[in-house]
Amino acid sequence: MLKGFFNVPTPVNEPILNYAPGSKERTLLKDALAEARSYKQDIPMYIGGKAIHTDKKGKVVAPHDHQHVLAQFSIGDKTHITQAIDAALAAKEDWENLAWEHRAAIFLKAADLIAGKYRYKLNAATMLGQSKNAYQAEIDAACELIDFLRFNVSYMADIYKQQPPVSPRGNWNRVEQRPLEGFVFALTPFNFTAIAANLPASAAMMGNVLVWKPADTQIYAANLLMEIFREAGVPDGVINLVYADGPETGDVVFNHPDFAGIHFTGSTKVFQEIWKTIGTNIHKYKSYPRIVGETGGKDFILVHPSAQTNVASTAIVRGAFEYQGQKCSAASRVYIAESLWPEIKELMLRDLATFKMGGTEDFTNFINAVIDERSFDKLAKYIDQAKQDTGVEIIAGGNYDKSKGYFIEPTVLVVDDPKYTTMCEELFGPVLTVYVYADKDFDSILEVIDTTSPYALTGAFIAQDRYAIEKASHALRNSAGNFYINDKCTGAVVGQQPFGGARGSGTNDKAGSMINLLRWVSPRTIKEVFESPTDYRYPFLAED
């Protein structure tokens, strides 16, 4: 076995490709899209390194062209979940005993594969399966995921370097970071390919073994991620990819004595049910499971009377409508000073009028489809209700059509009541609600923002007045785990803005930082004594 203290490559953020007309990357991405659309995949589960096909099938469609079937996938049952757990536990000893630099090398190779060989194929899978435009796919499936892998390797090395600062003469104190005892369950969402990969990869990197269940609407890209992990050298059984009914999966996972933790991104309701189930079963486990989750938000933008109107308008439009508002960080409630509202309204409507909506294969479309029919129907219901309610004005959008794809027009509501339904409830779509407040009521609107929603994920404040910036930063300190000044409330970058919120938004364990990786290890303190005592008597016991 090699011996040495190894330095990992210094991570830097992956450059974002722009896919401008005539560029090489635009041509390569369009080729990848055409190739992916040209045939229907048969997607298996992966358990213990084996591709598992079942007779029961689900289908993957493009949300913007739901008659086009991209793939069919094998649906598992409780027996497959049990097999996945068994495969993970069988792989555990060899994986956790592998020297950390070899684990690091695997995930560094995965990052390089995504940056090179698989970049356009993974972006295309994300564009087709999750209806993201080229830029949104690039910053997600390519750049953020590459950054997660490279920066997490660096954070892992930093964690291992942390040692007790004092070892008195005759002693050596040290700390080792053990993986958790058991298996980790990764339950991942549809909206970010990077999150779907990072939730299992970050825990695996620290020596843990995984059962990974992605959202059905992300399976198309998840299958490719598994191919990349396998090519990078992740051993069989370390990450097991399964597709099964959620409650059935949970019934097996959360009753297993070797359940050691969950890495989750999804709805608040599901996460709270999982937490209750773990609490009920706590006596069954060998150890107290780690519960790490990010669950969404009702994210705000507050515009102060001193704000620059063009900065505010751009932050609002981008923050609310990029990826159809399906980011957990997306702006969905906006508070605008009355003195600035006429100009900001004009700028917003000007930009909204230029939005093109359609399929992701047409690179001129800024807006694409929402993820599925359930999401479409939910959003349409809110829009229909807004059309009927007094004190609500729809100043943009308000239309929807699911005949070809699940298209919701970017919609802006202006409300008289800051506690109107769409100011409070998470919609997860391209519906933005605006409340115009009197300039003199700035102090009171801070309290309104802080008390309106149970969530506390992201928020933004647009202002030039430094005293106001200080006041808002303090007043809203518990309202957002990621707080942005003079920018939109989306777009956290690994290595720059660790991401996560508190309150109803999750455990705030900050993906993209060392904080998150520390949840996947269990430290052991070792004290070694070179000059050991040989007599129990202390000096104070001696007679005078």
C-alpha cells in the first residue's frame, strides 16, 4: 500500500459554455439531442453492479413533447430494495477500507468524464427528460456537477487533515473519520441533475455505501449518471440505483437495522413523514441515523426605494422564470416599493414580451415545459383561482396548454393582500406574485416577509442605501439560508455560495461545502500513550 500525505488538485469552477450560434458546443449539443431522440432506451436498475430488468415498466417522456417516449424503465418492488441494501452492505468493507486517495481519484475521473466525453450527452439527457434549455442544462448537469465532484474531493482532504492541535509529551492524539455504520439512502429530485448525482456521490466519497432512488421524472439522466460512475471506477455495490414505489421503498429502508442516514431533496411533506418514520423506528437502528434534507422554499425578492430599477427587474425576471420557476431557490413572491413599481412593471413587461416558449431543442426558447401533468394541473388551478379572486390582477401570462407539452405561460399576479395564497404557498412553477408596498412601510414589510412563509431557503434584497442593506440583512437573517444583495435569489455556485436553508426548507447542511460532507462521517478519537502510568496513586495522596 502506498504511503504519503497527498495533495489533491486545487479545484476551480468549471467554465460555462454559452452555446452561441456558430459555436462548436452548439453543434455538438444539437447532435447529442438528435441522437437521444432517435431511439427509445430500455433503462435497468443497477444492483450490485448488475443491470436488473423487470417485466413491469414505466415510461419517460419529454415534458415539452409528451407523446415522444424517450425510454422505458424497469420498476422494482420490495425485493429489489432488499437486494440493493444487501449489495451495499456486501460492498461496504472493501469500499471503506480503500485508501481515501483512491476514492478521490474515482470521483475526480467522473468530473473529467462529465467535462469531456459525456458533457453533451448528459446535457442533452437533462434537456429532454427534464425540459431544461441549453444554458440551464449546462450550468446544472455539466458545471455544477463537475464542481460538486472536484470541490468535494478537496473538502474531503481538508476534513482528513483536521487533527487535535495538542499532543502533550508522551501522548499522540489523533482523529480518524469513519464512514457511517450501515448504508445511506439517497432520495433525489427531478429538477437538478447535479443534485441527483451529488446526493449519493458525496456520501460515497466519504466511504459510505448507497441505495439511490431518483425521481421518476429524472430517471433518464440518472441512468447516464450511473454509466459515468461505473466508467469512473465506482465499485459494484457501492451505489445501487433503484426505481420503485416510494412508500414500498421506505417501508424496507426505514425498517432496516443498518439504515445509517438519508440524503434527501424533495418536498417538505415527504421529508417530514420520513423524519416521523425514522423517529418511530429509532429503537430498531444500530446507530442514530443522519437526516440531511433540503425541501424547498417560498423565496422572496425585496426591492427598496433606493434600488436601481433595471437591476431589480432583471433579478425578478431571471429569478422567477429561469427553468420555469422549478428551482427550489426560485423567486415566487416579490415586494416592490410603490415609488419604483411603475418603472419596474414597464421593464418586466417589456422583457416578458420577448420570451419565447417551446421545446428545448429550439435554442431560442427561454421558457420550456413544467415537469409533468400533475405539476401542470396544480399551477393551472392556482391561475384559474387568481382570475376569479378580487384584489388580484394578472398583468402578464395567465394562459396554459398541455396538448403537446406541459406549457404554463410565465404569469405575474399583483395582489392587494401580502398574505394572499400565492404569496404564502409553494407553487414550484412560473407563477410570480407581486405586492406593492408604500415606501414608508419598509420596516413593517420586513416583518411581513419574515412571518409569511414557513420556509427559509433563499431571498434577495435590491437596494443602494447601505443602511437599508444592513437593516434588511439583520431583520431577515432567519428568513433565508442564502441571502443575495443586488442579485437574483438563484444560482448558488459550489465553492462560492454553500447552499441550504432552515425552518421548513431543511436541515441547512449546505451542499457544496465541507459542512455537508461532515454529516457522512463518524469521527473516532484515538489517544496513544508512550509513557504509561504504572501506579494509580496521584501526588496529592501523599502524607504531609
